[in-house]
Amino acid sequence: MAVQLTGIRFSFGDDHQRPLLEIDHWAVQRGEKVLIHGPSGVGKSTLMNILSGLLTCDTGEVSVLGQRLDQMSVRQRDQFRADNIGCVFQRFNLIPYLNAIDNIGLANTFSAGGNGRWREEAAALLTALTVHKDSWAKPTSNLSMGQQQRVAIARALINSPEILIADEPTSSLDSENRDNFLSLLMGLIKERDMTLIFVSHDMALAKYFTRLDALSDITDKPD
């Protein structure tokens, strides 16, 4: 299994009486492309942060690639994420004053198995994602939203992760750019034999995925 959750319960602060997420069991097999859908504000991003080790649950087991994140320290989770999980956030979280190449390189430095040829790999990823070479040396704050999105994907893939987690990365794109982006992304996922867990409220994306899970079904709660 790529992911297996058992008996997890998550709440913010000390409000343990009103958990935001409760999941008895949920699993994703290696190589699946899963779309988790549901309206805003129901806990989709929280689930992604739990899977990537950015948040910890009140109770339960969080197993990713056979490793128990719930039994790791913060430092161990950070290292595990850097080595095994690529994350694409809704707001991309690029360093605005760094250029595309340096944003990608920063991710490479965090991985224990950092690629000594990361510059060549970064260039190959940016080329595959149709980011023109003229834009590589610009601060990412000067790039278009679509270009920033592609840089964020390249950064997520630079350490050759086994799992890619994407949280609403297409929400700011029009339908044409969204479809172009998804086609590029799915090609890279297939080429690298990765597991994809993708969050969106946009059901027009369903055709790109092998599995659709409503968050309300995962949590047994209505949206």
C-alpha cells in the first residue's frame, strides 16, 4: 500500500469533542491516481497535510509507504517527506525572490539522497512542463500563475518521490490551461510510475483519474 489510515481522528487545538476529520479506514494502492473531491471547508487540505506529515492526528495510525508517520518525530517526518513525497500546494509556496532553478534546487538540498545532477534534472522537468528557458532565471514572483504552477510541480518531482500529493493546484486556471496542465502531469506520473493523490472540488477532472473518492465517503460524514 502507498497509504493506509486506520482509526484517525483530528481536531484543532483542544477541541477534541468536535473533530474535523474522523476516518475508520482508508487506503491507496501504489500506482493509483486518486481524486479526492468535495466542497471547500470540509477538511480536504487537512487530510493532505496529514498524509504528508505536516499535521499529526489526535489518535490513529498513518502509514505511508509502509512507514508509520504517527510514530515519527517532527524531524523524521520532515526527512521522510523530503525523500519520498512530492507536495504541490494550492498557493504553490514558492520563494518569490528566488528563480525557478533555485526554487527547485532548494527542495533537492532537503533530501538525504539529493541528486548531484539536479540542475540537469530541473532543466529537463521545466522543459517537459513547457516552461520556456527565458523564464528560468526570473524571480518566480515575476512569472505567470501557470508558470509558477509548473515550477511547483518540477520542485515536487525533483527528488523522484514515490507519491505526489496535490492540493487544488488547478483552481486558478481556466479550462484550457487546466486540461493542458493535467495532460502534462499525467504523462510525468505515468513515466515515473508514481502514486498520485489529488484534491479538487472540480469534477471535470474526473476523466484523468483511476479512482474518485468523495471526502464524505472517506469520513462517513455528509459534505
